[in-house]
Amino acid sequence: MTIPQAFELALQQHQSGRLAEAEALYRQILAAEPHHAEALHHLGVVAHQVGRNDLAVELIRQAIALQPNFPAAYSNLGIVLFDRGHRADAIAAYRQAIALQPNYAEAHSNLGIALSDQAHPAEALAAYRQAIALRPDYPEAHYNLGVALYDQGRLEEALAAYRQAIVLRHNYPEVHYNLGITLYDQGQWEEAVAAYRQAVALRHNYPEAHYNLGNALRVNGQLNEALASYRQAIALQPNYPEAHGNLGNVLKDQGQLDQAIATYRRGLAFRPDYAEIHSNLALALLGKGDFLRGWEEYEWRWKLKDTASPERNFTQPQWDGDPLGGRTLLLHTEQGFGDAIQFIRYLPLVAQRGGKITLECQPELQRLFQSMLPDLPVVARGQGLPTFDVHCPLLSLPRLFPTDLGNLPRTVPYLRADPAESALWRERLASLGSSIRPSGPDRQSGPNHPSGPDLKVGLVWAGRPTHTNDRNRSLKLTSLAPLAEVPGVRFISLQKGAAAAEARTLPAEMELIDVAEDLKDFADTAALLANLDLVIAVDSAVVHLAGAMGQPVWTLLPFAPDWRWLLDRSDSPWYPTMRLFRQPSIGDWESVIAEVREQLQRFVQSRGA
């Protein structure tokens, strides 16, 4: 066999994946002809493929030394150097390959990968586009272009690049996977599910795709299928803490808190400092009423990467709960309005520890909280802070005052409306009521119509859209239309935000006094609530305010509610005047509204008796 024939056979073995046979032939060629640059180059490629990168660099450099005009060797040298972490040297190797062969599409594409890794996005895009211009049917270049566009937030362009890669090579699991990621980020969850399904169909042992399929299924409400996807990801990769964590989240969504807690703990065994799992474990423990352990885990919230309420960078230390001994404590709110209203109840307990207190809160809460302790300095967030010695976030107080279901502060009311403002609302509601048409059909002639004035019922049908569970906790005003069938009721809108616009297009037969635009802050809302007979609302700040004021309030809860509402009970230990109405199954608001309608009719009858 001649050397050219041996080299041709070696290439065939190499391309067929028979690396040992190819290596033996390359070495036989080099034994006969030590300066055979092609054999050295391909022997270096084999070394790279079996993980011997140091040897691969040495062999490929020898080939280049023998044949300096060798673009393929420079390109493959770039690949090996990149894998070894020598990014700048890899870029130089790719550029040399392109200088020797400007129409080398693979080298342009690989240069783009290295440039992206070195945070040169514009140059990387140019490299990918050049590769595609040279070879339009190059699926890897379209895929790499899509990744670069995604990293720059250009999602529509990324989608187009991924789809073109799929046209060129349908059986390309990585492209389907990244297409799914991009669709998910755009909120196209059904399309994301389809893309991930295609990825796992093409590569069954693809744990990341099974995991992301679970994420898309979960947000799309397909919880049982999401469970199966997470479990498949874990079966393929048992030490996959993210999959354990999100499996626990789905179990929590289904109300299976014991199983969720066990799953979270398995995830933490693989990554003990995983803040997201610790935080979700806290919510599961709190939702079970295991408060003491839950509060400890809850402190992990400060380690979360993406949080609407990041940790404050004060130079002063955080208070440990010991007597203040004349020191000044800055107590600052965190998270949403409802959280602040719920946990401001601890303020009197803090005051008993001596010292001075300054309270910082959202501007919308300043006037309301000022009424709780009139002599307390209350500062709106964004204003300058006075001098203080220690600080404490509001939701850390239950841990400092070890709180369980038996000893939580339940004195209500602890927030009150300003009497003068309340009187103004009373007069205004009386004048507004005289011009409102009946809220239900035939209410004047109905046998259950009570004598005397109508009951005034406040409504809130949506929470803040930025809440992580808002898609489950909020509903549309039209969903409350059956309540309008109850005679003897005047409904008043307390709805704020974008959902308030729904009050301008009312369901048939519903009448609603819409004064929400006049509620500038929570002190205004409190003054209005003081004049209502009942509040019916989804889980939102208004239910906390009504509960804190001791007003009758009915809270409409999704199947897997926020931790504070616990499970399987119609009352709340936090608010004695609150009644809870829970979905019997995921998404079943119809049953909730039917029960509320029935109870509202009884409430009207009892008040009219």
C-alpha cells in the first residue's frame, strides 16, 4: 500500500468514527514519512477528539511548521485552543485560517463563537453573517447567529435564524432547544412546548431539554406533564438541582407540600447554597404552618438573583432582636404593599424593645402607617434617611420574634382610617348612590330584597401583574358578573392599575361605582373601606388592608395560594374578619364565584333581617 493509499484509508476510518484504527494508520504513515503534514494534522485532530488537547496542539503546530499555508490546520488549532481556554490565541488562529482562505465558512463561524465568548458581539455577528454569505446552506452558522442574536436581546431575529437552521437540518436538537428558550422568553409557551418536545424526540438523553420542557409545561398549566418532564431530566441526570427545585415547585403548585419539601431537600443535597430552592422551601414550610423553620429558610430571599426587593446595602448592621438600649432602629418595608401591611403589625412589639424607631416605607403607605404611631418618624422611600444604628427588613421580624400559629400578633384593628376623611367618603357614597341604577334584575320586586339601604361591597379582581403568581391569582371583572344577580347590593370598584380599565366596560346587568382614580394612596383606600359593609377581592393589598382594619373581607384564592393563606381552611389566623374562598381545582374560578354569590345573598338577607 502506498502512502497516499494509506492516508486515504486513514481518512475513511477517521470519518467513520474508528479513531483507534485511524490513529494507527496516521502513525504508520509518519513512521515512513515523518514530515507528512496532513497526517500530523489529522493525528492532532484525533488527539483532540479523545481529550488529549496538549498533544493535539503540539501535533497541529508541527503540521503548520511543515506547511505554513495550511488553513484547515489553523482552523482546527483554533478549536483546540478555544477548548483549552486560550481564547485570544484561538481568535488569532481563526483569523490566520481566514487570511489564507477568505472563503473558509467554517473558520468564520468558529471565529464568531470565540468573539462571542470574548464579548465582541458586533464582530461575532459579522463573522456569522460572513459564514452564511459564503455558505447559505450552513445550518451551524445560522444556529450560532441565532445564539448571538438571542444574547443581544434580538429575539425575533434569533427566531428567524433558528428556523432557517431547522429548514436546513430538521434533526438538529440544539436548535429546537434554543428555539424553545426564545419562544418561552417571548411568552409563547405552547410553541415553546412544541420546540422542546421536538428536541427530546431527536435526543432522548437530553436532560436540559426535558427540564426546560417542564418549565414551559408548568407555565402553560400542564402540571402533570411538567412533573413527568422534570422526573425524566432527573432520571437522566440525578445531580440536577434545578430540576429537583422546579419539580418541588410543581408539587407545591398542586398542594402537595410534604412531597415538595422532600424534593427541595434532595435538590439541596446536590447544591447546599442554592438560594432559589431554600427560598421555595421556606414558602412550602410556611404554607404548611411550620413557621419556625420556615422563617429561618426565608432569610435566603436575600440571596436570590432576580428579586423585586433586593437586600439593602447599609453600613449599619442588621438588628438581631436584642433590646435596643437607646439605639435607633431603621425598620424598612420590602416586597409588595400587602406584605408591608401584613407585617407592620409587629411594630408595637419592636417598640417594646426600647430605643427609637424610624420607619421607611413606600410613599403610598406613608400616611397610613403614620397613623399607627403618630410620634413615629415615617419616611417615604427615596427620601433622605435620618441617622440610625441598626436596621431590619420588615419580613425578618417573625423570625426575631419567634412566631408560630399559636403566638402570632393577631390584635385587630391595628390600622385605622382618618375619621375626617372617612366622613367625606360617607357623604360622597351617599350622593353617588342616589344616581346609580339597580345592580340586579328585578331587585325591587324580588322576595329577598331587604328593607333599608343597600349594602356597599368593594371589589378588586386583579393584583399587580408583576406578581410571580398573578396569572393564577387574578381574574377578569366579567368573572364577577354573577354577583350582580344578588339584589340589595351596591358595588364599588377598588381596583387600581391597568385592570381598572375593565370598569369602563361592565358586564351586562352589573352596576359599579368607580372611584378608584380618587384613591391616591392607602390612607384614601382606608377611608373608603371604613364606609363599606364588605370587601370581595382577589389576593391583593386591599384584602390585607381590610383585614388589618377589622373590616369584613372575603378573599378569593387560587388552588395553590400564597403561603400566608395556608391550606384547607376558610379563615385566616392573620385576620379574624377575613373569610377565604378557595378554588377546588386549578383554575376553577367559576365554583368560587358561585359560592361567593350564594354567601353574598345570605349576607344581604342577614343584614336586612
